[in-house]
Amino acid sequence: MDLLAKIRTLPTKPGCYLYKNAEGEVIYVGKAKNLRARVRSYFLAASQANAKTGSLMREAVDIDYIQVANEHEALALENNLIKQRKPRFNILLRDDKTYPYIKLTLGDRYPKVFVTRKLRKDGSAYFGPYFPGNLAYRLVDLIHRSFLIPSCKVDLSRYHPRACLQYYIKRCLGPCVEGFTTPESYREAVRDVQLFLDGKGGELEDRLSERMAEAAAAEQFEAAARLRDQLVTVHQLQEKQRIATAENEDADVFGFHFEKEMLAVNLFHMRNGKIVDKRDFFWEELPDFSFLNDPEESEETETSEDPSFLLSSRSNVEVSASSVLEAQAFSSSVFFSALLKQLYLDQPYVPRHIYVPVDFPDRATLASLLSERVGHRIELAAPQRGDKRSLVDLVCQNAKQAYDQRFRTLQPTNKAIAEALQDALGLEELPKRIECFDISHIQGAETVASMVVWEDGAMKKSDYRKFKVKTISGVDDFASMREIIQRRYSRLMEEKKEMPSLILIDGGLGQLHAAYAALEQIGLTLQPLASIAKREEIIYVYGQEDEPVVLDRRSPVLHLVQKIRDESHRFAITYHRKRREMRDRDSELLSIPGVGPRTRQRLLEHFGSLRGIKQAGPDALSAVVSPATAEKIRNYFLAENEAASDTALRVIQ
């Protein structure tokens, strides 16, 4: 059926429509309160004058639709279809960063606590999201220290012969070993963690105070002291929360900057009246911001059933200046409409206030749908004046700075890069020192390792180290990495030196797990550890391997990690080549009759290199070795040169 004829068969009900090209690929998804009226509007002259719409209609040869009950369902369905099909004419959110949640595995026999970015219906309790991202990791660490609920990967469905290090450093109740704790005690600790994460500090304080008094009365002073420490921790957090809550509520604030076909959007997360984190989004190659306009976003009007209103040709036609200005005015609003749908419709948590720099037609519909989904009223506003507008303008200024750093190649400060690295990898502390390792060999021969150091924003060459692998023969990068990591950090522990902020491994998951096995063997289970895989440039952080960190190719954080990785690779290859040269040099001298290890050593120390020995005359050689040995060395290299000359002559002939 012809496309124009098919449009006349569309219902006048709400739904989503899908334009397809000649290959049957979905190239655009839109929503409508009235499917027939909306789709017909694409053929109006003013609509096709828009660059995006004109290009879309030149490619579209077919249309499909899905009818729904109301506009809310159409809006939600549109978002799902865009994320599933990724049509190239839709505005796509390419930043997939999500903030972490804390997961309490209530369905397990002995629940554990984890940081996760994926929500699943698996019977677990999820708390969050947390801003900034490392806050979740800090809270989980506090839970380990105060409530002794673990995050380990040990199978707790059965008992084990002995406990891991976490039990002995008092970060776990030890449910893995029979007799270390009881199911009742463990359930009580889990209940405390739930109250803690739910923010029910008052109820938790009452429970802890009561149990502390009971333990003291029973003269269980160690248990009473532990409960006292928990009580102090909860009380301090409660005081901070009361101060913060008195100031303001939660809000997300957007701003943007567009220039030279490139767009930067900033999102500030405000929690309890304070800016706790921000996100940056970028789009490139936008011919003009007005191309983001879409006729569907303007108010729908019923058009005549007479097909004369349709263009007889799909080519662009002249339109008035007022129509173009109207299209440009709608461009940024259409963009924010699409962005907010993709950001919030699938999220379990949405702040009560969302402020955007421009208004858009379906703002009220989106706010209503979000309110229904989260169970409380969502204010979605485009403030024009007052303090809220000043806040939006502030975010727009930050978007301008983000644009400059991204597209004008301005170098961010070392502190800013370190903070971004801390957030990207979920580190508890700002990284001050990174030690990176790489293995180098050729088919298992002369296996060596390198360690390079990044400290306070620069490579610290005085701390570089090179290692010769001693216990591994053949090709076994994993075992070689285990040896080197164990040697390095066993020595640091013996010398009581400070551990690095991050250990970085050049390699993938296998190398990462090999390094962790070495750290675990010497008791460093809490040491931050990550690896960067070659080619894909994916960063794996130990403990969250299922959620690798994929950074933008322009990201200063990725550039920093690549710089450190490349330096470790260069240093390892340089050392490996030197070892090979020494091996080749040593074997050649030892093949000369009368030259043993000691004579070889004297010759190398005197002449400095194999080339120097080859170029030395009889008198110079006789000054180091006996005249007879000197004569043998001279004859050996002369014969070698003659053989090389004969070979070259045969090649020429």
C-alpha cells in the first residue's frame, strides 16, 4: 500500500507510530494523541522545510503503529521503543551512566550487602540511588565495620572449614563457619542494616541502646562496646541528616550550551539542598539546533480529510520566515522532552523537583506520568525568574565550561581528573598514587614485568620498578602476574610502607583475578584494584566485574588510564628487549673457544658492549685477556664478517 494511502487508514486514537525505510529498518518513533492527525502533519510544507523532517520523509517508505489507551501509555511506549530500536532520527541518550544502589540480599540464608547499578526483581532490598557514586561504597564499608554484614563471594548456603580474613579483622560475623554466629544474631544485624539504610535512625538508636544495656547488665562488655560504637555512628549520621533536611528538598537542574554544531548539557543533582554531583552529556554534528524540531511536538490540530493539504512532492518548499523562527523556538524544547523521558521513565527514584531551561509541550503529561510511577507529586518546571531561574542559569554556565573542556580541548586540572577517576571507578578516596603493572615476553622466553607510578598528577619515574619473573617458565601471564604482585606488596607490607590508592593491571579479567589472588594470599583484600583491557579500552574494577566502566573516547579519565597503561607497556618492552640483547650477547661470547663467564664479564666491563669488543684491535684485546685468547676472539669475529660478506654477495648474484 502507498504510504499516503496507508496514512488515511490510521486510527484517530492515542499511540505510537514507527517510520521505516526501504530495508524495513525503523528510522523514527513518535507518539501521538491522535495518530492520523499527527502522521499527516509530516506532509505539510512547513514541516518538510525542517531539515530533519525533510530527510526523514525522503527515506520513509512505510509506517507501522501501536494503538494504546491514553497519552500516558503512548509516552511510556515511545520511550521503550526508542531504547529498543535506537532509530537514528530520534534523539538518543548515549550516556548510560547510572548511579549506584545498595543491595541487601534478603532472599539468602545469610544476607549480604553489595553496591550495584542494576535493579532486579530477585527478592532483595535496594536502597538509593546515592550521589556521588562513591557514597554507596563508603556506606557499605561502614556497614562492614559497624554491623559486620559482608559483601564477599563466599557461598553462605553451607559451612566452610575456616573463615576468611574479613572475620579476623572484625568486618564480618563469620556465618561461613559453624558456631561463629547464630541465625538469630545475624538476622538482628540485618534488621539493623535495614533500619540504617531506610533512614530510620531513631528506631535504630532505640534498638541499639536497649541491646547495649542488656549486654552491659549481662557483663558482655565486648558486645556492649561494639553496640556503643554503632550507636555513636548512627547518632552522628542522624545529626548530619537533620541539618541537611532542614535546608531544602531534592531537585535535578538542567542547563545547556549549543555552538558550532555541538551541544553540551549539564545536570546538577541537588539532594537536601546541596549540589552533590553532576553529569555531562554531549552531542556532536548537529547541523543546526533547529533540526531537533519535530512537528509532532506542536499542539495537534485536526486537519481536513481532503488530501489536497498534502504535498504532491516530498521535496522541501519555501516557507515564511515566521515558520522557520517558530521551528527554531521549538528545537531545544523538543530536545529536553526526549532527554527527560529517557532519563526518568525507567528509574525507580525521581526527585520531587526537576528544573529545565526551556518549556516543552508535553511537560505536564510527563510530570503526571512520573508522579503516578513514583507515588508522589513531581514538579517539572521551566522557571523564568527568581532563585530557581538563577540556579538554571548557573547550570547553563557550567554547561558552557563543559563545552569548552570537551570541544575546545582545554585541559582540566589534575584535581578535576582525579575526582572524575574516583567517581568513575567508585574509589573511596581521591586517588593520589597509582601503580600499574604489565607482563612482557616472547613465547614465554625472558618473561619480565614492569611497574610504573603515577603520583599527584604526573608520572614518577624515580619509583618505577622492573621485575624478572623467577618462578614461572613458559607462557603463563596469569601466574607471572600473581608472582609479581605478591613480591611487590609483600615487600611493602614488610617495610610498613603506604599502599597505593589504586593498583592498575594491563590486561582483562584473567589478569585482574590473578592479581587479586596474590593480594588475597597476603591479606590485602580491601586494596582497590582495576584492569584495562586492550583494544576495547574497558576498565574492570574488582568486585564489580559484571559492570565494567566504559568511558567516552574523549574522556580525560580514559586518557589518563591509557597514558599510565601505555607507559607500563613501554617500560616492560624496553626491559624485555634489554634482557634479550643480554642473552644474545652473552651466548655469542660464550661460543668463542677459551672465553668463559669470567672472561666475558671482563671484556664487557672494559669495552662496554659487544660492538666495542668486535671493533677492538689485537693490542686492546691483549690488555684484557691473554694474547692467545685475543687472537681467538679476533679470528672468530673476522670469520663471522667474512661469512656475512659471502652471504650478501650470493644474494646480489
